[in-house]
Amino acid sequence: MNHHLQRLLLLAGLLGVAGLGGCAVEPWVKPYERERLADPMMQFSRDALADRHRDHVYSVREGARGATGVQGGGCGCN
């Protein structure tokens, strides 16, 4: 039984060290690589204004506000 407990503790320690390895301070994306990520081709949608309008209409229709970052809500009078 003591042998099984040692293996379990060793496994738990290895998993803990592997989990802490993901908490590195250095960013994965280097500053010179961020230019490529800011390219409009990397956006989910091509029309950001239409997306904001669609989010506003959705939030007004649902009567909720604040969930998607769109200001306002209710009757849509603005």
C-alpha cells in the first residue's frame, strides 16, 4: 500500500509541475508578430459596424443590456 501511495504522490507532483508550466510570464505572441494578428484578414467579420448594429438590435429585442458590451436596451427609441 505504501508503494501505491508513493506513486500517487509522484503522479500528483508531476501533474502539478506540468500545470504550473503553463503559467509562464513570457507571452506566446512576440511584439513583432502582433502586426500579423492585427491584420483585417484575421477578424471574424468584415463589417464591424454591421456587427455592432446587429448586437444593438439583439440587445434591444431581448430587453437585456450589458451582456455583449452594447449600451442601452428596452424600447429601442434612441
